[in-house]
Amino acid sequence: MSDVDQSAEDTQPKAMNRLVNKLTKEMLWMYILRLLQERPHYGYEIKQLIQNRFGFSPATVSGYAIIYRLIKDGLIEEQRTSDSPRKYYAITSKGANAMSEAKQFLTRTVNIVFDKTG
């Protein structure tokens, strides 16, 4: 974390820091599925894309733990090609449905919670 990021974090209420953490690192599965909606990616590439696109950097171990859980839950699948030793991950139709349900839930929640917020 840069000094600028750290100073901004120090001035934010702790509740805001917790919210950011909950909606980024603790909800990593949504960011992974979002990237896989575009095309299959390999593990390290997913980590880099999350950092570049969404502005936070999950721990490598956390990313792989979530990937394995997503596979177990049937939300993504592993793909291999004969020309690469890398494992690529692709979203399944169950994963696409999970993203739709998550969007509906978050949209409904934001609308209910922030209905009086300008």
C-alpha cells in the first residue's frame, strides 16, 4: 500500500474501511467471476487483472482458495490446452446465474439501505 493509500485509509472511519474490505477481499468470488465472463484466464492473470481493473490486490493464496471453492461449487471449470501447461478457468452457466442473482441482491440491498441518502 502506498503512503497516499495509507493516509486516506487513516482518515476514513473504521466502518468504511470494514465495508471496503468486505466488498473487495471478502467477496473475491464476484470479481473472479466478472473477469471470467469475458474469457477464460489463468490464476496469476486473474490476480493481476483484479489489481489493475478493480484497484485492490488479493493475496495469492486467497485467490487460489476461492478458485478451488468456485470449482467445487460448479461456478467455474478448469480448462487445459495441449499447447500450454497453465490451467485456465472459465465461468459455467451456474456461475453466470450466480452473478445475476448477486447483482439482483446487491441492487435491491443498495436501493433499500440508501433510499434516503443523496
